[in-house]
Amino acid sequence: MSKKVRVRFAPSPTGGLHLGGVRTVLYNYLYAKKHGGDFIVRVEDTDQTRFVPGAEEYIFQCLEWCGLQPDESVLHGGEYAPYRQSERKEMYRQYAEQLVKNGHAYYAFDTPEEIEEMRESLKAKGSHSLQYDYNIRHKMNNSVRLLPEETQKLLDAGTPHVIRIKIEPNQTVSFTDMIRGEITFDTNTVDDKVLLKADGMPTYHLAVVVDDHLMKISHAFRGEEWLPSAPVHILLWKYLFGVNEMPEWAHLPLILKPDGNGKLSKRDGDRLGFPVYAMDWTDPKTGDLTKGFKEIGFLPEAFNNLLAVLGWNDGTEQEIFSLEELIEKFSMDRVHKGGAKFDFEKAKWYNHEWIKKLPASNYSGRVKDIFIASGIEVKDEAYFISVLDLVKDRCTLLPDFVQQAGYFFSAPQTLDTEAVKPKWSEAKNDFFEEYIQQLTALATWDVASIENTFKDLAAAKNIKPGELQLPMRIMLVGGKFGPAVFTIAEMIGKEETIARIKNALVIFG
Ligand code: GLU
């Protein structure tokens, strides 16, 4: 029987969540849901120097906004708790000690100064590698070089030390990546990474392997930037638990800058004017704000969709996928090896499509908040939603609703008189004066009555209705946009329509 699918997203709480991070979450989530498995979020906070307050909460808020809820995590609990590595500190030492005992790791007592000296001397000799590895370990202050009694003495005296993995030279380490196929590393290029730090805290390398084992992780999906660490992890699996127990790996392609080469960074977002974080993130140290997709008005449905297709497709031309469809169609073997260029214009297109596709009631709460912040009062919820549904085809980001729907709630602040004035005439003025009278007398206020009255009066006055519709639109909307003008009149009501026409006539003079 094959293992139950258990995948994990393992963020380090060091800052905001980059869209590449959310895509890693998404692919983990989709894989788990597709295979009836579990999606685990484990917080990898063993590097205390990089710990940033608030980052963990922020990550969980992002996942919640995206609708990608973990089955097990710090917040959701689970059978394998705790899910924060700093709280698991005591579990790791025994594995490091076991490696020492079996000859796969060693105690290293070198001070930072000694390591610096070693690097300087390697540099002076013109050595191409400055790594702590098989070349130099025999010259350093560690249990490989020292006699067992000397090592014991140092340990007994409580001398600060780390435990390093002992990478054997001239070997190859291979594994099969679900996206990239067979990958082979030469151990001569791998350094003796620290596994356990002097304060007893594991490094990422030890913790990730031990926890993937203890939490029965079946598949480990992570960013391509972790590929160089893979040989260390594979050797740890081999020495500690056996390679047959190892999860299957997939190293996800990078998300690339829209221009040039290389990984998309926060700086590219600042430079090109778009967010790269899921939600607004304020750096607690500097107070700097990095804008998020949520706050600029993306829908989570669109965000998930655009991330899913950054590096994956289902083999057809289909571009719009709901989360349910993604769960059904996602497969790791259709993830591309090469990086995917991020295109913000395309990202906005996805949002536009999703704004159109979803009923406005799905996002009206968020639009309402934006309206309130812009000083527009919303009294009637049903009316509000019907207005949003009427104009949603014209909106790309949620704040666009302010311009596209604001005039349904209050008269436009300014009128685009330039669009009307050159062709304005006494005859048109008379038309609208009379139209006001006829509208006042209308018994039923619906699109047909408003429109027929308009057309009949235009015919009687021998003016083309087309020439009157633009002024009417400017009167009601303020500009040359919006849905059918008679529909707008019907929705804003008789009194308001008449008031706006009257007001405009004064301005058009
Ligand atoms: N803690 C690592 C990170 O911050 C996780 C890498 C992995 O998934 O193995 O990305």
C-alpha cells in the first residue's frame, strides 16, 4: 500500500510572503487535496537571528485569505504537534548525536575567529573553495582531528561546539525529482554543514529532515533555491532513516522578473510598480510597507488562478481555473522545469476575469469597505450588489468600482463638460427642459418608459437620439463611461435623475 499523501509548507518567519511562497503553498495544497492527503504548515524558526515578529501571524493570515487552509499547523493543531521547530528543540540533539556515533558527523570546537583564519589562509593560497569540508577538516579543531580523549575533555569542560555532517568526498548522491527527473551531485562540492548549533538549536538542514520523518511527510515540494541543499538532506535521510523512507521531492521553478533574468524580488516590484507580496507587509524594524495583492484589490480566486498557471498548465489552452478545477487537474509532471516570467498585466487580466465571473455578492463586503473609505455611503445592500453586478465587467481591481459605481450613490462631483460643450445647442437645452417635464409626469419608472419618452421626444424635435445620449450620460455619470444610460436612470431613481439633468443644464449653460 502506498503511503498516505502528507505534504508540508515550511516557511521561516522572516518577513512577508512572496508570491513564489504562496505558489509553493498552492501546489502543496492542490497535491494534498487531489490525493485525499493532508496539508501541513510547519514553522521553521530555528534561525533566531532571522526571526521577525509578526511574520508567522502574517503567513497564516495570507493562507486564510487565499482559502488554502492547512489540516495541521501551529494554529490548527494535529497529531504531530508542536508544529513550530523552536518548540521541538529537544528532539533534534539525539539524531545529531546518533550521526556522530555512526561516524557521519563530528563535534567542531572552532571559534568564529579560527574559521575566519582558515578562510583567509585558503584565500591566500588561491584556493577556489573556502568551504569547511573534507579538504580542511583534518586541520581544524574538531573530533575528526583530535584524539577521542581530547574531544571528551573539551566536551566535559563544556567547550562551545557545533555538530557538523561529515561529507565523504568522491561520491555521487542522486535522487529523482518529480519535475526535473534524475539529479546527481558530486559530494566534493558539498561542505560539512552545521547540523546542531552551539546553543543546541538545530540548523534548517537537520530539522527539516528529522521533522519530515517524524511528521510522516510523503512529498516535499519547495522552491528551486533549495536544490543545492538537497544532497545534504539526502545523505541525512540515508544515515538516519534510510532512503526508502525519504519523501519524494519536487523543486519548483523560480518566478522570474518580467524584464531581464533572475528571480523576481521585492525590489523588482517596487521598481516596476506592482506588489510581490500576498498582503501588505510592514517591516517591524524599519516601518517600511510592502504592498500586497489583497490590498490593491485582487480577489483570492484570481490570485490562486494566476499563481497556479505560473509554471503549470493542464495541457490545453484553458486559463481560468477555479480552486476545485485546479484540485482535479493539477499534476506535478506538468510543472515546467524552467522559470516562469511574472507579467503584472496578465495578473490583472485574471482579476478582471474573476470579478466578471463571480457574483458581486462574493466580494461586495470588500468593495463596501473601499466605498466607505472613499466617503460613499451604502445604505441598501441589495441595491449595492445589483449596481456592482451591473458594472463589474468594467473593473479590473476592486477600487475601480469607486469610479465605475460611485455615481449610483451620489451625484458626480465633476462633469466632463468638454465632451458636451462643443456640440451643445439651444435645441438640445430645450429638449432636456421638456424631457424633465415628461419624466416628472411618468407614471412608471422603468427603463422602457424612460427610454421611449426620450426617443419619442427626440423624434418630435427632430434631433438624432444618438446626439442626446452622450450629454444625458455626462449628466448622470459625469464622464463617458458606464452601462446603458437608461438603466442608470432607472436605478438611481426619478428624483435623482431629474435633479442631475437640472444641475447639468445650469453647468452646460
Ligand atoms: N524553511 C525553508 C524556507 O524557508 C523551507 C524549505 C523546505 O521546504 O524544505 O523556505
